[in-house]
Amino acid sequence: MQTVVYAGPYAPKLNEYLRLRRRYWRCILTFVAIFMSGLIGGVLLDALVAPPQGIRTPFILVVVLAGAVAWVAMIWTSVRVTRWPCPRCGRRFARPKWPGNRCHHCDLSIDAD
């Protein structure tokens, strides 16, 4: 599902914010998916396959590196979303902890006309 702002003088900037916010949620979901895949994969690797001694270290290394990359992307995107300037008032559009649908300073909504 994709939310797009269609009209109004702020539409291009608000669409940019929506793209950035979607990227933020994708980064969070990717990090959770990597974490869960590593957890489930590690348990299955030990329980079902009885792996040789040398396979466990590369598996852990790949999961940790992928998780670290996803974590850095998530933090970077979170900083960009929370510092994104409102096109109307120029102050931060999103609250520091939660990207919302309206500016908490001037009350500009993402579906503004």
C-alpha cells in the first residue's frame, strides 16, 4: 500500500517524506527478519542437521554482519525521518520517537490540499 499526496503546494516534499518513512519501516522489518532468521536458522541448524564443526562460525558471522548492516540502515533512516524539515514551517516534521502523519508544530497533514 502506497500513500501518495496528490495536490497542494507541499505535495512534492510530503511525497518525499512518505518515501523516507516507508524506507524507515522497511529497515525495521528487515532487521527483525534477519534477527528471526538467524535465531530460527541457528536452532534448526543445531537440531536438525547436526552440522560439522566448521559451519557454525560462518553462519553466525553472516547473520551478525547482515544484522549490523540492517541496524545501521535503520538508525540512519530513523535520524533522517525525525530530522526531516516541514515544508511549511521549516521545523522538524516528525516527533523524535515516532514518524507521524502531521507536523507537530504547524499541524500540516500529509494529506494537505
